[in-house]
Amino acid sequence: MNAPLPLNWLGVYPEIILLVMICVILLNDLFLPQGKRHYTYWLSQATVVVVGLMHLSMLGKDAYPAMQGLVQSDTLGHFMAFAGSAATFVTLAYSRRYIATREMYTGEFYTLSLLSLLGVSVMVQASHFLTIYVGLELMSLSLYAMTALRRDHARSIEAAMKYFVLGAMASGFLLYGMSMIYGATGTLSIEQVFQTLQGGAVQHPGVMTLGLVFIVAGLAFKLGAAPFHMWVPDVYHGAPTSITLMIAAAPKLAAFAVTVRLLLGGLMAYAEHWQQMMMVLAVLSMIIGNVAAIAQSNLKRMLAYSTIGQMGFMLLGLTPMVVGGGTQFAAAGASSALFYLVAYVMTTLGTFGLILWLSGESFESEEIADLSGLFKRSPALGAVMILFLLSLAGIPPTVGFYAKMSVLQVLVSTGNPLYVTLAVVGVLLSLVAAFYYLRVIKVMYFDAPPEGAATVCPSGTLGLPGALLAINGVLVIAMGIFPGWLIGMSRSAIAALGLAG
């Protein structure tokens, strides 16, 4: 009988601190008068900064199991947790003015935001099925509640209900798949599942394959990939814009981390099966997402379908896994997919941040027509927005271009005609995506401003949100010209999984 692993509390210190501060912020907010809500905001932001810096300080250190093997302290987990903390910090900064004008400037918003971040942090470091599920539910339940925070807004309540019902179904798929894998392998540890499959000791191969199907379906829902994408447009459109940004950023990082840990770290022996499913998911997502986005006049729905297409392109990086029975391109493909996802999250933060900036006290900047003449009204905001849209379209010299190129390079370098065909499909559908992104740029630069548009752009000092928008825009360009650090971190994170090649 194997001796139990040590607890190693050091590996989860950031999560412990985050949990303690969530309790402090929640209790402190109970006694704050309405006019002192800014204390809750700054305390929440300070907590996110400290947690993010703790994860950053742990990058590059030797990997080790924590909490008796329930958590793996490694570069992948700490890098993704740091990225999730940075995304949450930026989201809260962009959202402050928006939620204050919509009676959402309450302790519940910040508490749920931090609980969602805690769920993300648990998920990205999980090395056990139970830990994955606990982190997933902690993150998901927080997001369901946040979507329904505007109780006077029927569209938000409807979006929350759809999100909850479909999310519960996807969680059930994931849990059912995990139970089947447990039945086939006799363990809930991802590492032990890998060892069992490599040793050929699977008791029920049919059950194992069926469990894999449920696992992939649940992960595809969390990523927003077709055909499990039905929740994305309605939730993005119906939720308050600040909550849409919360859903669109950090949770995508968590879903990706769980995907690579489960599929690459645990189920690599069955790569021939899930690789084919990834190909189908990738192509369907790119087709459905990019084609449907063309027909949208609502900016948030367009970005929702754009997200589906972007997730499809990212999944292309997870397809070239088995070459001649080996894992020659596994690490390169996964690291390019991670680089692509981080670039997407960076750009999405800026895009929705600008939408939040343009939304007034009684005005939602949600329609593409609302951006008419933006460059004439505010050249600085127009210039920043065009950077974000060009990055989403994959046009140089933005980070989105380099991210797309890194995925395509891996596909073409395999020399396999199937992967080369997938690369061609990806390029063609990226051209389709460029159409609707450039259409928004055309509206911003050439259409006449709408009547009363002067009240749309907020006045006053630049402030933290404005400074972050500027930094966001600079990073989109800088990471496209000098992507070395981000590429290196992506490779180091994926190397923590122990893949060859």
C-alpha cells in the first residue's frame, strides 16, 4: 500500500490567502455604508494583486504535489493562475464605473468575482478529478449568480437561467465521464490514470472510451466550442457587460488548463480517439462562429460568435498530437494553443473594456452602430479599438497575428496532408472573420456619429481604466513584435506536463 503524500501547504498558500480575504471582504462589506463601497473595491484589487504576485514568484520552480496529490504545484498551474489574476484585476478596474451606475456596486459583486477567481486557481492546478470538479463548480456557480445580479433586468435573469441549466448539464457530462474513467482505471488521480493507461491495465476499454466522449463534451461546453456553444451568444448578450467580460476571460484559461491536464497529462494513451473529436470541434467552431458573426448587428453577440470561432482556431493547436504513434508535435501544438489563448484573453479584455468605457449611465454601447464615428469623437479610443479588432482578426503586427501563425506553423510542420488541410481551412475561415472585424472598423472611421453621440464618451481624468486601456493596447502591439517571453512561458508551462518533443 502506497504511503500518503505530504500536504505541502506552501503549494496552495495563494488560494488560502484568497479564501481568507474573501471572508474578510464579505464581512467588512456588511458594515460599510453605501458611500464607502470603494473600500471594498480597493481591498479586492489589493487581494488580486497579492495573489497574482505570489503565483508569479513561483514560476520556474520545481513541480511537486500538494494537498496529498490533489493539487500539482507546477509552472502550468502558476502561470495560468497568474494570468487569471491579471484578467480579474483588469476586469474589476474596467467594470467599476459601469456597475456603479447600474446599482451593482455592492460587496456581492466583488465577493463573487473573487470566488470565481478561487475556482479558476483551483482548476488550473488540479491533479485529481475531485479537485477539478470542486474548482469547476466554485467558478461556475459564482458566474451564474453574477449573471443574475441585475434583478430588475429581465434579459439578465433569462441569460442566467440558460447559463445555469446548460452549465449544470455540461458539469453532469464531465462528472459522468470522470466516473466512467474511474470505473475503467480504478483511480481518480490524473497521474495514476496516465500510468494505468500506459501499462495497458484498463479493465473496460469500452467504458473508458465512452467516458472520454463525455469528458470532451463537458470541456467543449466550458470552452464554448461548437456544437456545445448554444449558451454563448445568449449569455454574452444578456449578461451585464462587466459580467460578460468576467465570463469571457479567466474562465477560458481555467477550461484550457483542465483540458490539457486531462487529455495530455492523463489520457494521452487515448489521443487517437480524442484527437479526432478535437478536429471536429475545431472545424465546426470556426465555421459556425465566423459565419454566424457576419449576420450580427449587436456588438456583444458578434463578439460571442467570434469567441466560438477563436476557440475553434485554438483547438487546432491540440490536434497534431499523434504522429507515427508518438508525441512528436504534442508539446509544440499545446504551447501554441496556450499562446493563442493568452493572446485572445488579452485582446478580449481590451475590447470589452472599451465597450464598458463607452457605456453611459443610461446607455449600453452594445450595437455596432453605437461605434459610428468613434474615431471622430475620440481619436485615442478609436485607435485603441482598431488595435484590438486587428488582433482578433490576426493582422500584423498585433499579437493575434503571431498567435495564429504559431498554430499554423505547428500544423504545417507535421508534413501530414490532413493537418495541412486543417491549416488551409483555418486560414480561409480567418479571412471570413476578418470581414466582420473590418466592418466594425469601417463603422468607426467612415460612418457619421449618431445623434447625441457626444454624451457617450465619458469625460474627466484618465483614471485607472483609461490607463489600463492604453497599456492593453500597447501590449497587443508589443507582444506581437516581441513575443519571446510569452512564447517561452507557454512552452515552460506545457513542459510541466512531461510531454516529449
